[in-house]
Amino acid sequence: MRHTLASGETRQVFEGIGAVGTAAFYVLSIVTVAAFLIGSWRRTQKYRRGRPAGRGGTIRRALLVSPLALRRRPDTGSVAQVATNATIGRRNRGVGIAHFMVFWGFITLFIGTVILTIDFDIVRHVSKWFWGHEDSFFTGTFYLGYSVVLDTMGVATVLGLTYLALRRGVRPPARLDYSRAEQPAGGYSRKALVLGDWMFIGLFAGILITGFLGEAVRIVANKFPEFEIWSPAGWLLARGFEAVGLSAGAAATTHTVVWWSHAFLALGFVIYIPYSKAMHMLVDGVNLLAHDKNATRALPAPPADADHIGYRELADFTWKELLDFDACTKCGRCHEVCPARTGGAPLSPRDLILDLRQWADLQTGGKTLLDREQRPDATGPLQNGQAAVAGTVIPAKTLWSCTTCMACVEACPVGIEHVPTIVQMRRSLVDAGTMDPTLQQALQNLASQGNSFGKSARMRARWTKGLETPIKDARKEPVKYLWFVGDYASFDERLQDNSRLLATLLTKAGVDFGILYEGERNAGNDVRRVGEEGLFEMLAEQNIKSLEAAQFEEIFTTDPHSLNTLRNEYPALGATYKVWHYTELLVHLVESGALPVKPLNLRVTYHDPCYLSRYNGVIEAPRTLLAALGCELVEMPRNKTNSFCCGAGGGRIWMDDSVLSERPSENRIKEAAALEDVGHFVVSCPKDMTMYSDAAKTTGHDGTLTVLDIVRLVDQALVRPPAEPATDDVAVPV
Ligand code: SF4
Ligand code: SF4
């Protein structure tokens, strides 16, 4: 079996290994491939147990339609995204570059091994059978090119891996700490997770190090053939060995030891992949290609054929969700940005995914080496058998802590979609009646009156009383714009001034608009995210009926939550509209001169509502508007799609927040208060107005930071005829 090529620029494959060693290597390789295939097959069987995810079109588009598309914040995955590791580098360039080097280094080294196998095990045999002499393409120019490419990529891999290892080992960021928020210290152990991380890095590094060492001692043993300079790293290392006195004979003996070490590490790593964290190497690319943010914007309706509501058991999850669990690399980016976790709530999106992974593995008999949490008793992710996933494996308090802000989905570099999974489990809790009494009350109000305030539906348009120009009823006369006002802007007395102000400005600008009066209901966005699907459908149907009775061209809304569901979820119910946010309308009116303004010369900061910026990409309109008003915008560190949630979303505004040590809104106000010379905290969502006005008071910043709706600034900047008194003062926040 041992082959030697007579001469030329090449190297022997099993140099110094001998016939028995070569045979043993082949046996070990067959065992390795078998173990890898069994592990991968078991994983695949797990995914096959999931329900259809409806991602065929997403994957096809990612593969075929937009393989080269690499937009800044794409909604769906693409081949380019996977190939460039763009999602990893998006919020951490250093890690992105290091991972890119490791990623492509690994692929190149793998391809190099495949090429060598093709030459050694196929071409040489086939040529011998057909032509009677052994032929090889692994010589001459090809070999030299092969050597320099693999050496270079090997060095890049070592550098990338070194960076990642140092970062993790020397000064690890807080997000890589695996301690849990909701478990007492000592109630669990995650040492195996840490060990799993280091095992992965160690095996990989070991393969690279022994690879270079083997190359270097081979060069020394062969007395520095000139062409081996095309393996520059190995050559330099060999010169180093020579300098410390390694003889050719000693190098030949060392080569055998190093060769076997390399072989064992490489084969061991291949076996390790499907049973460990290294599995992410196989599934993350697929998970990204199947990723679609629209699945979070527009939540899936419960499957028509399900015999229960929400997720209770493994069979309820889709294959994409099961793939999500294995795709998690424990990078902690979601954990870091989660407002619930930051505020001390018992929720970490990372731990939620890891718990579901461990539970799913337990259910399916999956074997994960390391990377498993240990507990003294069978609780949480260690539950098996009949335990319902929602409420037992994942505690109810964890599921209710989520604000559905989507920060986790946005931050995750491998396309994991936490929010739909959380909502599916909430549906199960709602079905079982496991919820906060205050939430229950809000849902009852919504069911009986169509608003969470519990006020009579007939009072919805009370806020319009006293307006100089009455607002048209779009059900009675045609209008260009239908203003979907939303619950908070309609019923909260602290916010009604802002609603009246907006109505006055629109009238002044000559905008043809109307409202639905008592025909409007809560749009249902947060009701759906609470998990009350039946109530969502009822509210949506009532709104659609009212909208069908009205005559309008386009909708604008004051409420980003309503915008999301009207724009993204109503189409599945047969109602498709063009929906704008009021800041988009205002910027148009200011820029067109319909609302003439003078510069305010204020230094302000602006808070991006999650449902506006992250969910719906409305980022520039409020900024352009502020610039048009002559405001100097000082950005908070967390801005645009990286905005920090106020804590109200996903129905949290209706729930008890005593689990929090610090409200997300308070955290946010402190972030704004730390900005230099900024006295105005500008919002563009009625719920934000409520949340941040309260937070400014509770944090003691209400004297220095004025929370105000952007409409107040427009009013303040408006150029009025000399006799006309100002509608209001900019310092009045509510
Ligand atoms: S949606 Fe927001 S609150 Fe919920 S888990 Fe993700 S980051 Fe945390
Ligand atoms: S879910 Fe995504 S962001 Fe969170 S730890 Fe896992 S890979 Fe990282």
C-alpha cells in the first residue's frame, strides 16, 4: 500500500508510517466516517421529527435568487452571508474577521485533504489499472501551489483561532459567562459547557499545530528539498528546528510520532463534530439560509390540524426550530442585548435555546458530549417523558418575561428565531390559563371592549372633542389617509394632548385624513404576542370589517405595534394595506413645506421603538425629521436596530414587573442621561411616552431630561402667522 513517487516536487503521503501503520490508519478512518455518519444521521432524524416550517422558498431564494446579495441588514439569509461570515462581524468586527479566517481556513484544509485523497486513493490506483503505471497530479506546479495555499490558510486559521482563544481565555466578555439568571448558584453546573468550548478549540488547535510540526520535521528529515520553500510556514519552522540542533535522523523519528498525533486528533475531531458544539459547523449555514425575520414580524398561525393550542411537546416544534437549538454557539449576543435579562428577569434567550436543545436531545436519545448542563435532579432541561415544555421545562415566569423586542433575533449571528418559539409556548400557557391576573384582566377588557383600558368602545374617539376642526369619520366620507390611532393614543389621558396636536398639525398642513371612531379596536399585535391567538383573530376581524366599511387610500398610525400587525399580519387574513408611521408622514409634510418650520437648535436624543426600527426598518424618517427641525441628534450607544426595548412590548405593559430589579425603561433613561448636554428624550410611540415619562421620574432624571413625543417638536418649530398663539410649549412632556 505504501507508495513512492520516483522523483519530482511532491511528498510521500504515508512517509515513515509503514504498511501496518497505513492499514491501521485506513481502518481507523472507516470507523471515524461511520461514527460521523451515525451521529449526523441521528441529528437528521431529530430534525425530521419537527413539523414543516414552510422555509422551502426561503432556502431556494437564498441559494438561487440572491446568492450574491449582501445587504446590510437582510431579512433572510443568503449564500454570501454564510460565505463572508457577515452576521458574525456585524457587531464585532474582530470576532468576524477571526471567524472568517478560521472558517475559510478549515474549508481550505478540508478541501486539501479531499484532493489528496482523490489523488492517492483513486487517481494512482485507477492509472495503474488502466495504464500499468502509477500516475499522480499531486506533483510539480500543482503540488507547489497546493502547498503554498494550504500553508497560508493554515497560518490564517491559527491566527484566527488564537485571537478567539485569547479573547475567551484572557479577558472574556461578560456574555460568555454561563451563569444563569433564574437558577440559584449550586442548583446546576455548567462546567461541561466551558469544557466543551475548550475541547473544540483544543482539538482544532491540536490538528493545526501537529500539521505544521509534521510538515517541518518532514522537511528537516528530507534535508530541506528546495521546492519545500513553497510550504513557507513549515519551512520556517524547520529552519527553527535546525537552529536548535534537530538532526535529520531525529526528525524522521519525530515525524512518525507527530504524524500519528495529527491523525488521531483529526479523526477524533471528525467523530466529535456531530456529538458536540462542533455540530454548529454543519448546521449554522443551513440555519442561516432558512432564516427569515418575517417569521417574527408576522407570527405563524397555529397549525390547522393541531389538537391543542401552542407548544407542549417535541412534535409541536418545526424542523427549523429544532435546527435552531443545535445551531446555537453560545456566543451570548442575545443574552447580552435582552432587556428582560438586563433588568433581572428570569429570562436569557441563550439559556432558553440551550435548555430546549438539551430537552430535545433527551427526548430523541441524542448524544451530546460535554455541552450539557448538570443538575442534581431532573428539572428544567433534564425533564423527560410527559412534562409539558411550556411551564415546566421552560418556566412560565421565563416565558412571560419576554417583551418580544426581537433584539435576540437581530443579534443572533446564526439566524435563530427565539420570538416565535416563545410565543408558541405562551399560547400553551394561555390555553392552560397560566397567566398574571393583570394580564388576564387586560385580555378580558380587550375581549369585551376592544381596548386594554377597559373603557367603553364608544369612548375611543373622546379625545377628539374640543378640536377646532372635527376629524372626518372615514366610514362616512372618503379620505386619503386613514389614521389608525391605537389604544394608548386614544384612551390614555396623558397622551391625548399629543393626539390632538398631531390632528391639528395635519389639518394645518391640509392633509385629508379620517379615523374609524368607535369602529377601531386594538390592532392585536401584543395580544398575539401574549399568545391569545383567538382574541387576536377576533380583534383583527373587527378592524378589517371597519376598514372595509371605510374609504381611504393609505393608513398611517401613531403606534408602531399597530403598524407591525396591520402591515405584516393582516395580509394573511386577507387585508393588505399600505401602512405608514406618523413620523414618515410628518417628515414629508415638513420637507414639502406644508408644515413650515424654523430651526429649534436643540440637542436631543431619540429612542427607536423596537416595533418601528428593528421590526419594520423605519429608522431614517424620525432622524430626517429631527434634522429638518434643526435639532442636533446625539445618538445613544444603543440605537437604530440595536435599540434597547422600553419593556412594554409583547404584552409586558399589562403584566406585573415586580420580578425586575431595574425596568428596561429606567436602564434606557440612564443611558440617555449619560449623554453630554442632552436635555430632550424624543419618542415616537405612545407606549414609549408612558414608559419613559415614568422612568425619568423613578430614576430622578425628570428635572434634567424631558421626555417628549416628536410631534411636540414639530409644533414648537412651526412657523405661525404672527397673531396665532402657540399650541403648546416644548417643555410639556405629557
Ligand atoms: S425578544 Fe427581547 S425580551 Fe424576548 S428574549 Fe429576545 S431579547 Fe429578550
Ligand atoms: S441564540 Fe444565537 S446569539 Fe444567542 S447564544 Fe446562541 S448563537 Fe449566540
